[in-house]
Amino acid sequence: MVNVNGYELLSVIIPIRVSADREYVLANLERQLADIDGVKLVNFLVVDSGSNEHYSKIIENICNSHNVKYLFHESRGETLAVGAARDFGVQHAKSDIVMFMDVDLVWDTHFFEKIIDEIKLRNMTVCINSFFLVPCFYLSENSSHEFLEMDRKLAFHQVKRWHEYQTFGKIDSYAPSTSVTVVNRAHYLSLGGHRKEFYGHGCEDFELIHRLAANFPKYARPKNYYLNRGNYDSIEYEGFRALFGLYGEIAMRSSLFLIHIWHPRPSRGAYHGSMHRNKKLLTELMKKYDQDKIGPSPLADLNLNAKTLILGVKGDQSWLSIRQILPYLGELEYRSEFTFNCNEDFEKFLKRNNIQRLFFWNPYGNETRLKLYQWAKSTNFPFMVFERGALPDSWFIDETGFNADSTKYGYQNWQHIQGDVLHETSFYIDNLIECGNTLEENGARLGKDLLREKLDKLYRIGSKKVLFIPFQRPSDTVIKYFSGDVGGYEQFCELVTNVQRKLDPNEWVVLAKKHPLETQRPIVGADVIFVEDDTHIYDLLSLADKTLLMNSGVGVLAMLFKTPLCYVSDCFYGIEGVNKKASNLDDVMKFINEPQSVDWEKVLQFITYLKNDFYSFASTSTYLRKEEDGSLRSITEKLTFTEIKQLSSRPLFFQYDNAQVPWNSKAYGEFLPSVIRTIKNNSDKNADTYGENSSSTQLLSAKKVIIDNSLKSRSFKERFERKSLKLIREPVTFFKDALR
């Protein structure tokens, strides 16, 4: 099994730094690389983080002798930051999945086969938020020598027995949660890897796991979540180590674990002396991430050999919201468009910084940005435009332009689409209409018949034909720059008024809807009827006999309802046989008065192209911000992509595992009694007392699950069998419960 780029499925990243007091690391590396012969579907990357020239050459020679890739991470003279070294390895890896491995660890013969099986079971190449940890036994000095002298297969069984029997002096500690993390590379890059605030020894891996777990909430958080107990010995479900350990215990059940070989501790220096600082920083950063969900900036995929300039400020919410896209742009440079005085300054900056591509979010957003965009188009300098698409949850990445000035929508791009794929699109359209998903928030669906009945009671529209006018925002980019022959927003309002006056009031009624984010309705003739603001756009499109608009994305939705459409401004969806372009009042009246039809096959071809070949799709988290003029603006906080197109040779498809393990699941292992006891103790309290991120609904659901899976929900036969077994195995407990 290889990844989409044809490389091995898994890359194992081994960070290393060798110094005079750590020469034993070389022997550990030699031992590890000698064990990889015959390992399939896995490649290894050794990241040399700042060793001096003498040791770097030795490390590189060891790698070459085992045909393993050597990477030098420039950090000489700096305190070792193992997280930065791991990140550097991920940025150079080419596999879908990455894994960290410390040089002091030993694995069994079938270790990587089991790792690959676990990756496949979890479908981690597609289900990108899934991750797991690999537990580790830390052997004492004497048992380390004993382990290395034993037969490898028997040695691993022996260590498990030492642990199970608690054999004195053999195992210094057992950690179900370690830095040995197996994670989807694309997801890791988008999360930003390790935080650079950490340096020296400790805690950087805990902070990373905290973010990974927040995005893969398989288990409920324990009480006193931010407490660092310092070990994994407690059976109380308390503190973050208890949660993190669960992400490793599931691997342990498949006998996936590692052995840490004892080595002398180096003298306490800057590396180990930073522990106290790092622990304090860990708590601060964990709480901060829980509050704002903003982690470090995404990491670049350094295999792309490309440098992209983003026209904006690094750290702005807009860029953080598309963190899943940013790694695919290569190395990033951020500059506000207002930095440059003229096109000449801009061009010099691009050459000086070796910029190969520009990335715009709405290039028409302001006049300064527009000038740079127009320069790029006129000089054929490579660029990409990112913006929201016309279908629900859709976004586009376009290297040719923006909406009406793009060449992506031309008939030549989709005229060839035929066959079963059109039937699939027809099903997609039916499902979209039935579900009622829209670009902006709408009220509940009524259906066209009930809506007509409601409007008849209010306005006596009877069975009149309906001309529907969906108004846009006056400040919209496409209104300002793509208004066409009719003119701007005010001219369109005047056109609507004149159209209404020319229509026979006994035959037609004009229904209009203001944009959901506007606070005031457009000024048009008094006989134009504005429906209630929350009226669902799909009900209006299904009710309409014809639709008139400037260039709103509603024009694409009108196609789905086979509603004849007239647009008066420049748009990207003008298609002969599907809709009509009007330049003046006479054109509009001709459209209304003459029979119109919609070429359904062309609609299916166009929507198929948008859906399958051009648009990316993402669920969107937004909030509304009130502007100075009283209008509302929808601010995008986060895009969670399921499909990304136009950034690689083939579409990228992502899924997410957000199913939580039930509270009474055996997956909680030795913590299960603690979990149930805590729930019972807090049954009359607010659920938030259980864990910082536990909601009342979550706790109520947990109690409901436990009740539903109790003896009361089982058959008489099942209850009798279980009680009989309890009497035999736990007679004291049986009679205590019976007397309650």
C-alpha cells in the first residue's frame, strides 16, 4: 500500500543530536537502522538536529550504509528542540502517515507490520484526524543488558511479564502516552506541529497531543484535566495524562509497544534545566488553545520547492481559518498589500525573495490589492484566488481569475461530461434541495404551496405568476466591479421598479428578498413585495416562474430548480439555453413576456463540473460581526475541508472520526470504576464539574448510555445468567447489592 503520490505509506522520523557526553546515541542509531531491513511500506528519515561537523559526518555515514535518508536540521549552538527537529522531518516526508521514533527505543520483529495494520484499520490516509500513541516500557540499567542479550521475540514477552507481575528492579516506569505518535501528515502540517515556545527537555509532546486529542475527541476529558500527575500509576481518571494514556492503551491491546534502553543521564544543563519552565508553559498553552482554538501557524510542505506570497498579515483569522490549505502552497511569505507603494516595488520584492506565486483571498477586496492582482494577470505572474463558491459548503481555488474574469467556467471545460456521472449529479441536486442547505442562513422550509397560501393571506397574490428578485449586498465585490451595462446597485433597484410598473398586476406579482446580512431593505417601488427576511430561498425559487437578479450566486441555485433566470450584470454562470443576459429594461421585459426553457442537460454538466472537478468543499464555522453602518458581516473562523481541489495532481478527500467512546466502554480500562463513580457522585451537580470540556448534554448522555446498557434493559434470561455469574464470582458484592 502506497500513498497517493506513489511513496511508502509511513515515514518514521528519528531526531538525533550527538555530543561528547552522548556518543552512546550512535550505537543506538546503528542498532535501530540494522533492524529495518525487510520492513515494507515504511521509509525512515534521520534528522540530525545540530550535531557538530564531526558527529554529523558519522551520522550521515551510518544512514548511507543502511540506505536511509539523512537530513541536517540547522540548530548548532542552540539548545536542542526535539519538536522542531520532528517538524523538519515531517516537512520533508513524502508519506501520507508519519511517526516519531526516539533513538533509544527498540521494537519487536513485527512492530511495523502491526503499525501498518493499525493505520489501515483506522483508514488514517483519509480519516485525517485519527491518531494513536505507542506505549513504552523504560527498563532499568540491569534489565536493559538482560533484554539485549535475550532472543528478541522472547525478550518482548518477558518485559510484558515483568510489567504484569510487577517484578522488582526490572522496569523503571511504563508510559502509555509517549512522543511516539502516529498521525496523518497533512493533518499534522495543518495543525502547525510542535510549538516553538518550548525548548530543551519536556512537555512539547504533551502540548501537541493536547491539540491532536482536541481534534480527535475519542474519549471524554477527565476531571481536573490540566493537572499533571507526573506519572501513569493512578487508577483515578484525573489529569491530562489519564486521557493521553488512552490513546496509547488501544495500541497496547494489539501488543504495540516499545522498549526504552537505559542510558546514562547527561549532566544537568540547558536542555534538562528548562523542564520547570516548560511545565508552566504547557498549562498556559493548553488553556489558551481550549479558549481560542488557535495553534501555531501551519507548516509548509518543503517537498513542493515553491514559495508563495500571501497578500495579508500572518496570524490573521482569515488565514488561520484555511490552515488545511496552506501547507500545499509550499514555503509562505506574508505581506500586506499596503506595504508596496507601486507595482515596481512589488516586482522587486518578488524577485528579491524568490516568490514563485501569489495567493489572494478575494483580489477585489480593496483597490490596492486589486492593482497587484491586475499586474499579475497582465504579466502572467502565477497566482491563485481563493473564495466561496456558489454551491453550499463550496470554495474555489482558481489560478486564472475571480468569478466573471476567470476562464474556468467556460463551456469548453464541461461540454464533454456525459454518462452516469450526470445521474449522480441529479441525485446530488435532489438531495441538496431536500436537505435545504444554503449559502446563508435561512428560516424553516414551508414548501411552495404553503408559501403561496401564506403570501395570499397577506398580499392576495392568488395564482399570479411570480417574478422573484433576490437582492445582493450593495458592498459586494461583484456588485462594485462586475455590474455590467445596467450599472450599479441603485440602477438595478431602479430597473426593478420599472419592471414592476410594466408588468400586468393581474397576471404578475414581484416578490423580493433582501440579503440576510443586510439590515435595511433596498429602495424600490412600493408594489414590490418583500417577503419576510427568514423566508427560505429554496421555497422562493420553487415558487418563482422567473427570477431576475444582478449576478448573485442565487443564479446557480435557480438552475437547480429549473427556474428561468435573467441576469443583468457580468457573472460566471451565463450559459446559453439555461439563462439570459439583459442589458436594459427592454431585454428584461422580453425575457419575462416570452416563453423560456432551461436546458437541463447543460445544468447537469455545469453542476457536475463545479462539484466534481473545480469546487473544494468544507464545513464552515462563522460568527456575525456588526459593522459601523449597522449591517452584519459573516466572519469565517474555521473551514473543515472534506475535499480540496486544484492544489495537487488529484483531488484530496478528507474524512473525520468524531465518534466518542461511550463512558461505560471497556476502552477506559482500569479507569472505568473511577469514571462511573465520578458520574454517580456528580449526578445532581452541573456536568462541568467533571471536566473542563464536558457539557451537561454529554454527561446526561453518558448516564443514559449506562442506564440503557444496565441489567434493566436486558432480557430475563440475560439478567438471570449475569446475576448467577456474579453470585459465583463476587458473592459478597452480590448480597450487598441485593440488600440495597
